[in-house]
Amino acid sequence: MYRARTKDIEVSVEPYYLEEQSAPEDSRYVWGYRIVIENHSVHTVRLVHRYWNITDENGLVDEVDGPGVVGEQPRLQPGDTYEYSSGCPLDTPSGVMFGHYDMQTEEGEMFKVDIPAFSLDSPGLTRILN
């Protein structure tokens, strides 16, 4: 599991390979990921926007930018947790994702919350370290 904490908002990510949706012979590799957002702050916040940077093993970057997550703009009171799952296809057997959420307090203050970088690795992939 990957974790990042910004302004007492913690984001945890757990990626997993979706073999049943992948077709390596057609250069299609699919991952799911589960995100848990925990509000450890004293403020009520709303997730209003998301940004993702998805980079495959060839360095090809895809950026995803839009309102909320999975069609929602969740509101988290102090101590609340919000969880969702989504997915990501790639044309290569590995990649990496990272990003941020734009959050807003009830007072209207906007701030960014980091989504930790996490790797997307196909099962059985041999890693070579330089």
C-alpha cells in the first residue's frame, strides 16, 4: 500500500492487476486501484477536482483532469473516511501513476492533497535495476 499525507488528509492507494481484463498478446494491461481518503484534520473538506499523471514504461504520459472522483465530490467531516475504486489500462506491462486532489474547506480555502506515486506492475514482470 502507498500513502501520502497533506494538511492532515491521508491518501492510501492499493493497486492490483486485473488479469481477466488484460490481454498481453494485444498489448493491453489493466489495473484496478483502491483509494482510501482519511480526514485527520479539524476541518470539513470536499474533494472538488482530481489530476492524474499516468506514465507507461515507454515514458508515454496520459493526464486525467476533471471534477471529483467516480462521479462524486465527497464531503469529509473530521474523522471521516471515503473509499473508491477505479482502473487504468496501459499498452505496456508496467507504469506509474501519481497525482493530486483539489480540496476545499467549508470556508472556501482551496488546497492540493498529494496522491502518492504508485507502480503498476504485471505479475511475473522481471525488474532490472540500474
